[in-house]
Amino acid sequence: MLRFQERQEDIGGGEKPQTAKAEITEEHCGTILPGNRVTIAAIVRERLKVRSTGKTNQFNIILDVVSITPDETESKITYTKEDTDRFNKYVLEIRDFDEWVIDSYAPNIYGLREVKESLILQQVSNGYSRSKIDNTVLRDFIHVALIGDPGVAKSSLKYAMKAYDPGIVLSSGTGASVAGLTAAVVKDDLTEGYTFEAGVLPLADGRGAILDEFDKLIQADMKHLNDALDECRFTVHKASIHMDLWARCWMTAMLNPVDGRINNYEPLYKQVGIPPDTLSRFDLVFVIPDIREEAKDSNVGYAMLNARGIPHSGNNGNSPIPKRTLMPLEDMQKLIAYAKTINPVLSREAGDEIHRQWMRGRRSSGEDKIAVTSRFMGALIRLAKAEAQIHLSGAVNLYHVKRAVNLLETSLLQTCLDKEGDIDSDKISTGFTKDMRSTLRIIREVIKSCQKEGSSALIGDIALAVGQYNITREELDSHLSHLKQNGEIFETGEGKWRVP
């Protein structure tokens, strides 16, 4: 017994998709998966509703399926050989083809070039492979997290991505649960057994998913996404149902800081409410603060005027008369669809360069400080392959690896810098850098030394004592809150602290 739902694009705005139960038998069983788009031919039948207490006077409407036809072209952009020949000609003739593509991507949004490039690479990333050694899953899908203050164009980027690939599944974390993202097990009124309804990730299988307001999810639920992010699949164990579901898709998570604005003194995972082990599974994490800057603010304003066709006297990168013609939306759609079909191979030269970059990152690690983890190398391979795809190349070369390294370093510099200006990946993977751990230890020791027998340490004495370690009052307040939450210290009164 399956449940079919109307296509989202076939219904009007604000309407809820209608669903219908269908019974499939014999050769049709096992031919489709949750999220597949199909056309069915069926006979409408009435069936008496039966409960455990006996028959009722109610009827269920059931579709008796006669045929199932997969809809391979639905929500997919089609292109011709003339289109692919033209794109390949562009690559040969336009020296900075990749920059042209970035210029043409979401042109109404000023700046954010590294973010735009990462989203382009994400949209062309195309699947997963198996290890040559033990047959484990090696994903090629790229996951991106965008953390930004309100009003930095995250939602505009979301709809731009949907415009370039209509097959993308959109979702919001507001009011959602892990069941809505993975699968929900519900009791079937017809059979009185349990069935499951696919969530966002199974519906996005083979495509992509954009999760807006990702920070609104319950933190405990986010850990259930770890397998889907890493292995492109997850397991459902609910009621009498035990099954594996595929989530072969890339994921974009868009998040707002919990307190409204990004705070450099607070660990990143606490600001967005995501467990470190989930946040570290994203290949690229970008932080987009809303910083006042005269030149940038002026260009952003001009870009917003351009989007509405309002004339102005400004001259900026998004001016009404660009330096060169941008690629039309239709061509961008076709280019992304075509690039997605390319599966480039990595040469020995590219492999050696990736290994060299990996070792460069590891050698920059210090005592109790890990600059990059093994996930860095996996992300570098995925990004380098996607760079080759957007260049319509069947092989990854040094230039592709270089661009991938630049993107990764930009992400790491935004999210993993410690107080000394060094990259410490623990800031993402565990939530705390080496200097943060050292600061927490100092604060605990200071409180212990300031508290007298039978009394507590006063906040003024604590602030004065930690000041000699260059710990600001903002950092102190943030770390006191963390230590209190973990039960390492407790507050006996306003401004009074003790170590157990």
C-alpha cells in the first residue's frame, strides 16, 4: 500500500497537496522509492473499512494501480547537443569562464562570490561512489552551511538555487522535526498496520535539499541527520518497520544566530544551536555577518535598485550596464544540468597535489591543536571534482584543486580561527579551540582561588584576576555560562560563583 501526493508545482499558492492511497501488486512492487515522480494509471475502487472490532459502515477510496511510469523528465532541465557544444566553446574561448559563471549566478545579490561559487559546485555535485577497498560509501555530494545575520540575502540565495534547478526540495526548520526530515511512521486506517511517510531527504533523493531556519530544529533531532549527511542514507527503526532509506542528495543549511547577531566570543555551535558533530559534517561553513562598511553598503543598495529596474547614477559590480553580458537564466540552468552529468577522474598529478595540501594542513597543527581533520581531505576531493565539472572537464587538474583549496581556506578562516590567528578545526568539530579550553581552565582555577571557605568568589574579583590573562568581560560572561551549563561551576547568588 502506497500513498501518492500531488506534485507541488501543479497546485496553487497556499494549497495543500492532495494525497491518495494506492494498492500495488505483483510486478509493480519494489519498482519505485519514496520521492520518485511517477505517472500512474489506476482503477478507483471502494473498500469497506474494517476495524479490529468488526466491519463498519464506512468506505475507503483505493486506487488499484494498473501501470506505473517513472517521470524521468519532471523538474529536470533539458539541453541539446547544440547547447553542450556552445558551452564547451565558451570554456575554450572565455579565459575566466568560471568567474563569468559566478558573475551570472544570482546577479541581483551583490558580492558573496565565495558563497555563490560553493553553491554552484554543490548544485553540480552528483552522487556517491564505493570504496575500492571495502565497498563503503564515499559521497560526492557537497554539503554547505550558511550562518548569517538577518538580512544578508540567505533567503534570496535559496530562491536563486531553486530557479537554477526546479527539482530542489525546499524545507524550513520552523515547526519541523526529525520525522519531517527523514521519515514518519504512522498507523494506517485501512490495514491498521504501520506505514511510513517519506520526509524531506528521501523526497530529495537524487537532487538537493535546502533547509532554511535549520537552527529552529530541536538539537537532539539533528544528530539523526549525521548518517544522511555522511552515508547518503539512514535507517528507520520505528514500530514494526525497519528499513534503510536513501538520501542521495546534497544539503544546504541556512541558519540564524540564536541571539540574532553573530558573537565572536561564543562558540559557533552554541550560537546556531547545532551539535558540533553535525556541523562538522558540512564540507563548507560560511559565516556572513552584517558589518557596516561604506563602499559595500553603497553597492548593496545599488544592487537592490538594479533588481527592481530603478535607475541610479551608481557604478558598481552589479550596475545596470555590466562590463560584459551575463549568462541568461536558461543557459545557466542548462549548464548546471549538463555539468551534473560529468564524472571527472583525478589524475596522479591532482592526487599528489591534494595529498600535499592535506599534509600542509596537518603540519600546521600544533600541540593540542589540530588545524585540519580527515574531513578536510574528503571535502577537498569533492570540491576539486565539482570545479572540474563546472569547467566541463573530464579530468581534475591542478587549477581545479587550487580553486577548491581557496574555498576551503576561506571557510576555515571564517569559522576556525583561534585568538592567535591560527586555524583550529576543533572550533567546529568539538566547539572549542585550544585557547578556549585554556581559558576555561584558567577561569575555573581563578574561581577556586578567589572563593573563601564557606563563601563564593565575587564576579568583580574574578574579572580582575582573569584580566591579567587578557580575558575580556564578554569572554568571561560567555565562559561562565558554559561552565555553569556543564555543571563545572555553580552560581550561588547574583555575581557569586563557586567550584564544586
